[in-house]
Amino acid sequence: MRPDDLFEPYAPEPFADFSDASVNASFRAALERVRGELGTDHPLVIDGQRVSTDAWLDSTDPCAPDRLVGRAAMANAKHIEQAFDAAWAAFGPWSRLPMEHRARLLVKLAAVMRRRREELAAWLVFEASKNYLEAIADVAEAIDFCEYYARESLHLVAPARTYHWPGEENTSFYQPLGVGVVIPPWNFLLAILVGTAVGPVVVGNTVIVKPSPSTPIIASVFMDCVDEAGFPPGVINLVTGADADLGDALVDHPRTRFVNFTGSVATGMRINERAAKVNPGQKWLKRVFLEMGGKDALIVDETADLAAAAAAAVASGFGFQGQKCSAMSRLIVVSDVYDEVLGRVLDLTAKLSVGPAEENHDVGAVITERQYDKILGYVEAGKLEARLAAGGGKAESAGPGWFIQPTVFAEVPPSSTIACEEIFGPVVSVMRAKGFDEALALANGTIYGLTGGVMSRDRARLERARREFAVGNLYLNRKITGALVGIQPFGGFNMSGTNSKAGGPDYLRGFMEMKTVSERF
Ligand code: NAD
């Protein structure tokens, strides 16, 4: 079956132009509506039922930590069992539906989210300190995952191509795995949650979604959309709560068939290890998908358009406060143009406004006090290791939240902490390379391999980077963030992950297994 037989051709959801006064006003009105809904309770969702518990987790606004975004129910061991019961009960009927039936539900879910996209984005402003464009882009990506995977699933209906054997019919086809645990991070709190849930679901699996305890409320709002779209109960279940109660318990559970994780290397390694162990009652080896961190570099050589390079660096380094896995945290510049590029980067950095997301500043607050302290710790380390060129501390005048000044370190040595470890905040390390060869070696000199970029007019170097720059997503002469679903399949190598390539044509196949049936006539 071809997707175009059923649905209009896939195209990514457009963002919004907030310089248009009416678009801006409409979004501010959505913020006011959602402001009126802040502070309410959000139960678990198990088997289509809202389940309240006797303990609640506060989700607060990073820009105004006294503001309660909402309270999420904290699940315990009993709820985990109920969620597995519901997901396995739903698996049989759900997995037997025709693929196009499930695909249609994803297209319907996309339509529901599109109708509610300003509301959803407004929640992201309050819960994660996303400015307007970052918030709309996150919602657009969530919609794209639904639309794209709906179409891609249809390619997996036909049996695999095999050869004939006399007197027999041999058919090899794909079937879903079972119940998966979906563990997304807080940074693309809607997009990654939705993508990592609906991908496995469209091909017939059922899931238990466990969002980050830093951003559980948007997950509950998403479940309203799931209901509105008409998904059967038990197909997508939501358990919220503390990592200590839920993380290991879900990963270790003998009824977990696969884990679809996005987050840090430390958590990913732990999951990898624990999921490898076969626990009593378990009948399979768990499949594990791990998309993890990065220490992403942008190389600028002496042939580059230096103005464009500086703009790409600042957008990639400080967009959403540097809290994207794709964010540029290392700017590697060849010596001839180092001072000029650094000067241009500092000029653009100085122009960034820092303040509350609801006022749509360029740079908002970082997600939690814990991250705030951790990032400021790296800033202090950087002051001992390199030359502080911009920022360097708290941005207290921006408000009472977790605001940090966009920070640039110059002459950063390759072996320093700030050049090697993922900081995940608004901190950029500028490194000097003698020439392109050294720049490429520096870029590849980490345990990661997620995103990277080259700004150059030299064709031979661009071609070399295509082959030798060891990253899952390489960007040439543009910013290194903002991968589009279905256009730039996303995911890294090495310690950045298992390369499942979200938003790519191979993604759904990972959540299926192949069965071969041979009949002799
Ligand atoms: P994290 O590892 O702290 O948490 C990720 C998820 O794992 C959360 O839901 C968290 O609650 C859960 N978790 C924590 N302990 C667990 C345990 N013991 N067992 C099971 N689950 C557990 O990461 P984070 O701070 O939420 O996210 C930031 C990280 O995610 C960064 O490293 C970033 O680079 C990475 N990231 C990667 C991608 C990608 O596509 N490669 C995309 C976005 C973010």
C-alpha cells in the first residue's frame, strides 16, 4: 500500500511568524487561557481511566519557580502492574487491526494537536521556558511525527521480498513486538514524547509512557488529545512520578518487551545494562533504543562566510538556552579567522535578550534548579580552564527563575572539562585549530557523535567532512539544530546512541519482528 493512496503527501507542519501582530496576539491569548488552567491536578492514565494517587509531584515554571504549572500523580508499584495489565490486554486487539486503521488514528491525532497547537505550545512556555518559536516548533514536530509515521507504517504492510521455492509458498512479514516502555527527556517535552510513543504504536505495539519528572504536565495534556482522537483504552498509558520509583521498575519489569529511551548517556547506559538482564518470568530479550547526549561542534574555516558562520553558531549555541541535544557547545575556528569569528559571535551574543519565556525573550530560564547549579558549576570550571569572553554567571536581573547569562569561553583547551563534557546549558566553548585537518580531528575527539557542522566554501573540505565527520547529523553551511521529521532523520553514533534515527524511514522497523511462514501444497 502506498501512503499517497490514503493520505495527502507528507509535508512538515509550518511554524508561525510571531512578527505578525495578529499571530502574536493570538498566541498571547492562548497563554492567558492556559494561565487560567495552571496549578491543577493531573492523574495517571491507565486503560483510558484517569487514576489519582495519594502522592503528587509538583511541576513548576522555570522562569518563576513559585508558580505551579500543575501537580502530577505519583505512580507506585501497584500502578505499574495495572499499566502492564492494561497495555498487554490492549495489545492483542490493537496489533490485529489493519495498519491503515492505526495510521488513520495518528493522522486524526495530528489533526487534534493542530487544532490545539497554540494551547499545547503555551503549556511548553510555562512548563519548560520555551520562547514562542521554540514552543511552536516543538508542537509542530510532534504533529510531524504523527503524520510521517502514519505514512511510513504503510510501507511495512507488504511482506518482505524473498525468492520462490518449488511447491511452497514462503511469506515473511513484520509483526509488532508487544508492550514497550517509553522514556523521553524534558527538553522536547512534547515532540520526543509523542514521537517515541506513536512510532511503536502505529505498527501495533502498545506503550507505557513515563515522562521526565521535570515536565509531566504536558504529557497529561497530550493524553487529552489521545482521548479526543479516539484511541482505544490501554494503547497509550501514562505513568508519572519520581525516577527512583519508576525508572528501574519499568526497565527491569519482565513484561517490558522494549524500551524506547531518549536522555543522557548516564541514564542510557544504566538502562542498557539493566535491560540486558533476563528477570524471572521474562520470555524474551528486551530490545533497547537509546538516543543520548552530544558535544556538538561547528567548524569554521578561513573560506567561510564569517557573518553567516557567527549567526549559525549563536543560533545553534543559545537556542532554547543550549538545552538541545543538537546544540553547538564547541565552536572550532581555524586560526586565520579565529579573532574575527569570535568578535562576531560576541557581538551577536551581546544582543540576545534574557528573560521570561512568556515575554518571548531569546533566552529563557534553564529547566530546573539542579540544572542551573550544574551549569553554573561548569561555568566556574571554565573560568579556571579558559578565558571567559561573555556572560559567566547568573542572570539575576531577568527574574526570579533559573536564568543564566549566555556564556562564551575563548581559547578553550581540547582536554578541558568544558570541551569534553555535555553541559546542556547556554555555554559555548570556542576552540582554535591550526587548520581544517586539526579542526576535524578536534571535532571528532569526543566520545559522542550526534550533530556537527562545517561552515566553508571549500568543496574538497565539505566532501571530506561528509565522509570523516563522525556524527549522525552533519550540517554544512547552516545551523546544526532543528532537524525536520521525514527530511533529516535524527540520531547519533558512538555514545550518542543506537542510531534508531527518529523521523527516518528505518525507524518503525525497529519496533517489529519478522515472521516467516512456509506452506507446502
Ligand atoms: P535524563 O537521562 O536525566 O532523563 C531522561 C529520561 O530518563 C527521563 O524521563 C527520566 O525521568 C528518565 N530516567 C531517569 N532515571 C532513570 C532510570 N534509572 N531508569 C529509567 N529512566 C530513568 O536526561 P534529561 O536530563 O531528561 O535530558 C537531557 C539529555 O537528553 C541530554 O543528555 C540530551 O543530550 C539528551 N537528548 C538526546 C536526544 C537525542 O535524540 N539523541 C534528544 C533530546 C535529548
